[in-house]
Amino acid sequence: MTADVRPVSAEDLAALGSRWPAHDVWDGHAARAAAGEATFLAAWLDDDPVGVALVQWEGCVGAAARTAHPDAVEINHLHVRDGHRGARIGTGLIDHAERLASARGVARTVLAVEDDNQAARGLYLRLGYRPTGVFDECAYSYLDDHGVERRASERSESLIKDLGGVSSPDQGVARRSQMATLVPPRPVGGIKKP
Ligand SMILES: CC(C)(COP(=O)(O)OP(=O)(O)OC[C@H]1O[C@@H](n2cnc3c(N)ncnc32)[C@H](O)[C@@H]1OP(=O)(O)O)[C@@H](O)C(=O)NCCC(=O)NCCS
């Protein structure tokens, strides 16, 4: 069965909270979406939420990536529920995010991947992303698969893909000038808090 990927509505948010509890993480994503800073995507199998991603319209989250790719939009907080991985749900979320970006005239999307996450890196390369040699380091807290809050730091390389559209670096600068807060990137083993 193919997962249905769509932006999270108010109704979806309630279902997400009850079927895939993640403390205040979903509310943080929804708040960024309500502010127009991001699109919060979820993938559903019938009524079950099985994956999420954020499209960060204000550009890359990491400082080095922002400098190197000023025109790019970052897809982050990509997470597929344990037990549903390997079923092309992550691919569907990325594909949906790229189509939203193309529709807005964004020329390039970025996915950042930690040094030790070879599985995700392999997926991104397969989807046409290329290594840039641009790295960002960040410290963050996240919820592990048991809902326990952990502290960690990670070094991520931004991988980039040309979508075939046209955008100028000024677009990225304009997007960021409206940015209220920076949200750290993806979780290592669990769901990262906003
Ligand atoms: C990385 C992740 C989002 C991929 O989603 P997915 O739905 O499993 O990915 P898809 O089914 O679309 O693609 C499968 C690919 O993902 C990779 N993969 C990563 N973890 C996997 C897992 N546990 N099981 C199967 N494939 C996995 C494989 O390399 C696979 O590539 P292949 O099809 O060429 O063999 C998902 O595994 C996940 O949520 N992992 C934990 C959080 C995370 O690492 N997020 C990304 C941070 S950069």
C-alpha cells in the first residue's frame, strides 16, 4: 500500500498526537507551519501516521549550509516510524517536499545527513542528492524511541539536489530575514525536539 503524504491539518495534528505521541514536537512543527516558515508533512497508511518531514522555506538550518547554499530550501526532521522503514515512505515524503518546492519556484533542496547515518545517506544519493563537502555541527535534545529526552551533538553534511527550476540567492536571504527561530535538524535515533 502506498502512503498518503499531505501537509498536516488541524485534524491530522490531533490524530498524530494520539497515535504517535512525541511530547511537544508535533506542536512545534505545526507552529512553524502556521507561521508560514515551514510545511509540516506527514505520511499516512489509512489512519496511521507512519512518517513526517518539514520543508524549511527559510533556507538551510546550519550556518555553513546557509552560507554555501543561500537559495536552497532544506527538508529536515525526516523520520519514518520504526516498523515501516524500507517501504518507500521516506522516498514519498522527500518526493512530495520536492514537488512543493518546485511549485514555489525553488531551484534546489538540501538534506543534511550525519556522518554515521549511512542508510539515510544512501537513500539521498539514490534520490539524486550530491555531497557538497559542507558540514555543520549542532548540539540538540531529542526524544529516543522510548520517549526519553537525550542530549547529543552531530556533524552533518548538506547534500543538495537541483530541481530544474530557477531561483536567485536573494530569495533565500528574503526568506531568512523573516525567520523567527532556528530549528535544529533531524534526530539520530528518535524524534528531535524543535
Ligand atoms: C532514513 C529514513 C527516513 C528512510 O525512510 P524509509 O521509508 O525507510 O526509506 P525508503 O523506504 O524510502 O528507502 C529505503 C532506503 O532507506 C535506507 N534505510 C534507512 N534506514 C532503513 C531501515 N531501517 N530499513 C530499510 N531501509 C532503510 C536504505 O538505504 C534504503 O535504501 P535502498 O532502498 O536503496 O536499500 C528512515 O529510515 C528513518 O526514519 N530513519 C531514522 C531517522 C533518520 O535517520 N532520519 C534521517 C536523518 S538524516
